[in-house]
Amino acid sequence: MLLLSQFLKQQDTEDTLVDLIGTLMLACKEVAIQLREGELAGVLGSTDNTNVQGETQKKMDVIANDLLKKFLLDNPLVAGLASEEEDHPVGGNPEGKYLVIFDPLDGSSNIDINVSVGTIFSILELPEGMDPSQDEAYLQCGRKQVAAGYVLYGQSSVLALTTGHGVNFFTLAHTGDFILTREQVQIPADTKEFAINMSNHRFWEEEMRNYVGDLLQGSEGPRGKNYNMRWIASMVAEVHRVLTRGGIFTYPWDGRDPSKPGKLRLMYEGNPMSMLIEQAGGISSTCYKNIMDLEPQRIHQRSAVALGSKNEVEALLTYHAESG
Ligand code: AHM
Ligand code: MG
């Protein structure tokens, strides 16, 4: 049985990074406890507040954000943080080494119905001479991430983590330790499972409509196999399924609000999930470009996302290559 910290040390992870990931997991454990208590802890339901995205904050969005902030700002390694629930970055120790970007509770529309949610995080280094309380310090492309991961709060709480040497899963035990439960996760290259919010069909680009239309034709159509569909409305759960048994997950650009380049956020959803997917042998793209090659312009910037099994994402990309 290998604990998270023991495993990271075996992988020769820098001591500072082991320390920071340990701090993140302290906060996530607290989030897991609150979620487990649910109604009993009075944490379900919404607040009267709206976040920078214009979305009503759930009570747990705020609780998870406050917990992550509190634990991270107590760690002198943290130069600053940026969160889906914060309008602007929050400076920590200016001498600190790391910037942490997170979605404290992804899929929060699922909280009140007791379906899986998760915390997504991305770790960058503070570039020399940059101010960690200013957006510019954080606007680094996904390739610069030194670590990324999520904690899925499901039947069990599972950490999926990469420090750039593959993807490993750790399960939260009753002792409070994260224990290695799956090593060097690899996504099967082929799949018969797709995840997309079909209710947006009429707003998609023609390329996406053609691709999904071909999937729906099953073994009679050009793809020659019968597909199954899943939609949890929780990116963490969706990506966990893809990492565990393959599949394709996409939240594509759609024309509901043409000024938005997608629903999901690049810095705290797109980039960390893309690092995990690529490290597990999959592909993660906007449909036109690898997500981790995008040069971010704003912290809360959105992006189209299509990720998962290599051969399936490549098939999707061919529909776009002809027009792109
Ligand atoms: P959130 O960060 O506000 O929870 O929004 C992100 C979530 C993703 O987890 C999920 O893929 C998507 O929104 C679901 O959206 P939809 O409402 O279209 O099902
Ligand atoms: Mg989210």
C-alpha cells in the first residue's frame, strides 16, 4: 500500500511540489467531508450571489472555494491563486514558487441531486519578476503546467494526478490518506462511447452535427459501429470515465452566444484536464488546435473542448480539418 506522498517521493517529485499537493489534498478532504454530510451539514442549495461568469453560486461552490483558499494561502510555497469563483487572482507569498488555478467545485448543478462533482486544479510556477496578484502571471499556456489533476467526489473520493510522468489514481481511505489505487493509466485508443449535451445540437457547427450524426447511424453508418451515449453534466466525472475505460467527451463551441468560444474555462478546466488526457495517451483539442498550445488572454477565458480516446478524437478532427 503506497501513500500519495510516498509515491511522489519514489517518482523523484520535487519536495516543494509534494508539499503543495499535500496542502491541496488537505483542502479536498475537507470538501469531501462536507459533501458526504450533505443536507445534515446544511451545505446544499444556492446562495444569493453571482460569480464572475454570471452564474448563481451554490453554497458548496463558496465553501469549497474558501477551503481551498484558506489552506493554500497558509502554505508559503503559494505565490498566488486564481479560481473560477474569484473575479481576480489572489496574491499569497510573493516569495512563493507556485501559482494554483482551480475550479473548486465543478459540476455544481449536481450537488443538490447527490451526483458526482469534483475539484480541478492546475499548478504553474510564478515566472520571475511577475506579480502573483496580477492576471499576467497566470496567462501561461497549458504546456507550462508542472502538475494537474482533480478530485472526484463520487461513491469514493479519487484523486487523478499527473506531474508530467503519467497519470495515477489515489483513493481517499477512511484513515484520511490518499492511497495509490491505479498506476500509469492509459486510455484505450478506440471507443464506442460519446458524451455531449445533445440538447445543444441545433447550435453546433455543421462539422459537429455531421460527426455526431454519423455516430448515431451506428453500424449502418460510415463509422461502422454502434455507439452508446453518456452525459453526467460534471466534467470531472466525464473525464474520469474517459480515463478509466475510454470514450470521447466534448463541450464544443455553440452559437447560443457567439461571443463565447465555448462553455468550459481554459485555465481551470481545459488545461488541467488536457494534461491528464495527454499524459494518459489521449488527445485534447478545441477541434482545431491542441488545447495546451493555446496562449491564454484572460483568466476566465472559455474554450471549446473535445478530449478522449486517440482514434476517436482524431476521427472528430478530420470533420473539422476539411473546413478549418
Ligand atoms: P460549472 O463549473 O459551473 O459546474 O460548469 C461546468 C460544467 C461541466 O462540468 C459540465 O461539462 C458542463 O458544465 C455541463 O453543462 P450543461 O449544463 O450543458 O450540461
Ligand atoms: Mg467547472
